[in-house]
Amino acid sequence: MPKIIKDLEKNIKKSAMELFINYGYEQVDMKMISKKSGIAVGTLYNYYKSKKLLYMDILEESWQSTFLNLDEISSLTTIPSKEKIKKLITTLYEDTETRNGLGKYFLGNSPFELNEDENFNSLKNNLLTKVKNIISSVSKIETLSKCNNVDVMLTESLLLLILTTFQLHPENKNDNINFLVEFINLSIK
Amino acid sequence: MPKIIKDLEKNIKKSAMELFINYGYEQVDMKMISKKSGIAVGTLYNYYKSKKLLYMDILEESWQSTFLNLDEISSLTTIPSKEKIKKLITTLYEDTETRNGLGKYFLGNSPFELNEDENFNSLKNNLLTKVKNIISSVSKIETLSKCNNVDVMLTESLLLLILTTFQLHPENKNDNINFLVEFINLSIK
Amino acid sequence: MPKIIKDLEKNIKKSAMELFINYGYEQVDMKMISKKSGIAVGTLYNYYKSKKLLYMDILEESWQSTFLNLDEISSLTTIPSKEKIKKLITTLYEDTETRNGLGKYFLGNSPFELNEDENFNSLKNNLLTKVKNIISSVSKIETLSKCNNVDVMLTESLLLLILTTFQLHPENKNDNINFLVEFINLSIK
Amino acid sequence: MPKIIKDLEKNIKKSAMELFINYGYEQVDMKMISKKSGIAVGTLYNYYKSKKLLYMDILEESWQSTFLNLDEISSLTTIPSKEKIKKLITTLYEDTETRNGLGKYFLGNSPFELNEDENFNSLKNNLLTKVKNIISSVSKIETLSKCNNVDVMLTESLLLLILTTFQLHPENKNDNINFLVEFINLSIK
DNA sequence: TATGAATGAGCCTTCATTCAT
DNA sequence: AATGAATGAAGGCTCATTCAT
């Protein structure tokens, strides 16, 4: 017996997102999503062909605006370096907060199923590239700039720190951002 | 006779460790361990009550020497700060390399089962505390030292970066350490 | 208005029939029929209470004209026996061809659902009876006529062979008919 | 809690075979087999990687002795043709009876999953080839021998009739064989 | 009446754990 | 103590059917 539910897709996404955020990809099963959203399992599959695709859709959507924001930051050519990095960190942090940490699988450990997924890796590479471009556009202080691959390493470090810091101390937004800005900016001329 | 038992246990640990390192906690199942070690599944359970406990035992053992090393570093009171940090990073990195990244679950995403586990968290806190003590023992540069919780944040960052850097570029040992030392030491007076 | 409805029903039948013929009863699902016919799933159920009933309706209709043809053959009393059998086989084969093998479930393996169905079995018995009557009306050669139940057995054999031969070599119409006529007529005096 | 059951594999096969025979491949699910055999579902998978493989194993095994019998008949070169065919039919019928009709999927309608399966088709072709060789070794009467592909068509017909006749009148063994022998032998010189 | 989204029982398969030998 | 077969709960997904619009 079908229930009448408005904005079903949004409902599914919202419920699934909450669960994915709280329990991670593997801990969440389709029945949980069904229960949480009040939508039958079969219905979920009317909207998404598989659990993975549902996750990917949520993930991709949640990063779209961040990508736009990164492009915008990329285009800021006259801003002082440290300002730029601050903007980068703040943006990433706040977007991470908005999507409640979704994306934690990008660096570090991701479920096998996702790690193998083309779209997942494409999204991840997209993110890394966009951030790296910004990192590359500012000068690093000499001691660092002698290192091989500084830009890549800094990019990974920055993303990792933002994603994780948010997860570890989600309630300390300002402190987190503050620390990250000061910390990362030590590398920037 | 106890020799044989010891050997068996060692065998289990060795095989399981290799698998856990290569495939991660969730991707490894007890049959894989049984096959790799040549020891029956039931026997595994004679030595370890559960998969989790087997993992935990391996994890704990693999960090014991690191803990000793950390204590040793802790006791170095006359060494210059940056030297100390360098030693800290090098030690942690090399130990991480020795155990091939085991411990990647400490920061970032860990399987639900582990995250809930008391021993896992206790081990993690032990590590964090020991590192934090070392971090605390050196002076941070002013811009950073104004941040709340600098020591905790630096500790987490440092561990996270070492663990992840090793995973992302396992073949670039020197570059990795170099970068990490230069990067972290920017925070140190 | 009734025109439109009739068209709809015809459309459903035509689409469903094509699918049932190509993929068989079980491989076809209601969504496929809906897609192929351009008619909503719910509408299909306005016309047919179930997938089975839809199939049955198509099946029954597709055999109506064959039944008439069989009656006609039955009424040919002056025709030589082998001529009669030839006509029987040719008619059955060509009708089988026209409905593209629909009815393959009559002999041999039918989906559980159909096998249990009263209408299905009634249709099947109708067919068997009509053919048996024709078979009974001609004399079999002595060696065969000593067998118990020759008429039934010959009837089943004949139907089975026609249905299957068409399926196995659908493009060899003439060869198939030829073989069947020669083969079956060996039994006829 | 494991039960102690002797001859587990035989038990599985026997139960599964009975079910497959009575209900067909698709109607049988792993839980039914589990229940009927008193063996847990997971255990079934210790013996067979999938439902299809379980079925294929049963099918293949059940035809092995028939294949040997066919080879034996093939090697009878001095026996009169009609005797040979009689032997062929009797053997096939009795073996069909022994395995209770398993193999009904060879001609006619088989479940999609099996139809696609390489082993299934290989087994089927093996059977067809072996029977065709025997059929080819005897002379057909003139009227038939003019037909294209007589041997193939006779082979298919014979197998089809045996398999189906058994299914339709399982209790009339003698009548069935009698009829089949007389019927088919009409084609043989 | 036509629509097609919603339903949920049911299927195949996996895997940590148990226990008779 | 060592074995590995046996267990069964649980998960992803399908599809005939229903029903609010």
C-alpha cells in the first residue's frame, strides 16, 4: 500500500545522507534507509539502481557547489597568497560542515566497493586537481619548496586535515579553521 | 610443546597481519587467514575469540615498540626542539613502514566494529597521549600557540599525515619524511 | 470511445505477445510490456487482473483460429488419410508459425504458474482432444495399432514435434513440414 | 549449531534432485533445498558455489552413465538396425526414468540462466551428438531419407519424445517404450 | 479511465562463529 | 589441541501488484 510522500527523492537523499554520515557506507543497509525515510525498499530502487549509485549521487551532488567555490577561488589572482589559502580552507571547511563530513572517504580508507568505482575516483581526482591548482598558484616558503612534489603533498595534507579535523571536533568550528589556517599558512610565503 | 604453540600463534599473526595490511579489516575474512596460515578456522578461534580480537592483538603488538620509542623520545630533554620533532616523525614513519601502515584506522575512518571497541580506543588514546606529550614539550611559534588546543591539534595532524602519507606514496620514503619534517617543523620554534 | 479502448487492448496484446514469444513467460515482466506498448503498468491491470491472465488471454485468442481450422479438418471425411494428416500438420505448423511458437508450454515444460492454471489446462486439453479426434479418424498401420493408447500418444507426439521443430529451426519451414509429414505418415495406413 | 549428518553431499544432491525434478529449476529455491535436506543454507554453498552449479552437477552426474551406455550402443556394429534403435530407446527411456526426467530442459524450454550456461549447452550438445551418431549409423527408409537433415531431425524427435513421454505418463513404462520403439522404427530400414 | 510511483515478500549469497570429531 | 564442515542471520536487489492522483 503506497504512501503519499512529497519530495520523495529529496527525502531519500536526506535520510540516506544522514545515515551515511553517521554510520558510514558499509554500516548502512537499504532497509535502514527504507525505515528512516518511511519509503519501501523497492521504491529506493526506483530512484537509484544500487546502493552504490545512491551513495555516489549524494556524494557528487554534495560536492558540486564546493567545486564551483573552488573555481571561484582559483580565479582570484590578485589576492595575497595567505588570504587565498585562508579562503580555500574556510570554504572547504564550511562546505564540509554543510555536508556533514561526507567525503571522508576521499583520503584515507574507503570501502572497497567505492575505491573501485570509476565515478568515485573521478570525483576524488577532480577535487584533488582543483585544490592543487590553487596550492600551486601561491609560493611556498623556501624550506618547503625544495621538497619533491610539494604541491601534491600540501594538497593532500590540507584536504586530509580539513576532513578529519571536522570529524574529530565538529563543534569547534572556529578553533578548527583558525588552527588550519595558521598551520597551513606557515608553508606559504 | 609450548614452542609449537607459540609458533602457531606467530604464524596466525603473521599471516593475518599481512592480509589486514593488504586488504584492510573488512575485506579480510577468517577463511583467508586460515588459508594463508595453513591453520584451520576453528583453530584461529582457539587463539582468538573473534576476528576483532585477532586484529586488536596484532595491532597492539605492532605498536608496542613504537610506544617504547616514543617514551625514549619523550625522555630526550636536552635535544633542540626541531631535532626532537624530526626524530619523532622519523620514528613514527619508520615504524609505520615496518608494520606496513597498520594503524591506518586510528585517525579517519575505522570500521564500526573497531570504532566501538574499548581496546581500540584505549590504544589510540595511548598513542595520542604519548605523541601529545612530546609535542607539548616543545615550543610552538607564536601564531600557532595562540590557537586553542594547539597541542592536540598538532598531534592529530602529525599522526594523520604520517599514516596517510605512507599509504599514499609508500615508495617515496625519503621524500615523505622530508616533507613531513619540514612541514611540521614550521610550527615549531 | 469503445474504439479507443479496443485499440488499447489490442496494443497491449500485440506488445505482450511479441515479448512472450521472444523471451518466454518468465523472462517478461510487466514493465517491459508497459514500455513496449507505451501503456502504463497500472493500465495493464485495468485490462487484465494479472500477468498470467494477460498471457492466457493472448494464448487463447491465438489458438482460436487454429481450433476452427482443426474443426474443418475434422469434417473432411472423404479425404485420404495421409492427405488428412498432411493437412493437419501443415495447418498446425503454419498456425504455430503465425503465432510464432506461442503454445510451446503446452507440451514439455511450462512455468509452474501456468501449469497450475485451470484455463491453461483446459485449453491444452481442448487442443489435444481436437487433434486426437483427427488422429483417431484415420487408420494406423498394424504394428502401431497394437500399442495401447496409440491415438493419445500419436497426438502428443505430433503436437510436440510440430511445436519444437518450429522452435529449433524456425527458418526451415519447408524442410520441417516435409520431415514431419513423412515421419508421422509412416504411422498412417 | 551444526548437526551431524552423514553423506552430506549425497543428501544435498538427493534432496535437490527431487525438488528440481518435481518443481523445476526456477520453482526451487535454496531454502527449500535446505529445509528438505535438513542442511543449513550456508552449508549448501560449502558444496556448491551457486544454485546453478548445484543443478549442473546433479544434471551432469545423472547423465554420465547414459553417455557410457550410448557409447556402448554406438559400438554395436553387427546388430540389426531396428534392434539398435530399440536398444537406444530402451536405454534412454530407462535412464530417463532412473533420473526421473531430469534433463527435460535439453529440448524445448529451459530457464534463461541454464540456456546461457556453457556447461549446460556442452552437455546438451554431447547428448545430441552421441544420439545422432547412432541414428546416422542405421539406414532410414527412402521416403524419409530424402528429407534434409534427417539424422538431426530424427535425433531431436527421438530425444524429445522419450523425455516428454516419460513425463506425461511416468507410470506406463512398457507402453511408452513400446510405442516409441514401434513409432521410431517405422523410419528405419 | 490512465498513470506510474510505491509496496514488500522473497530470492541468492556471504561470512563470523560454533562444535562434533 | 586442531580440524573444517555446519550454521543462519543478514544484505542487496527484483518484480507482480496496488492505489492515490
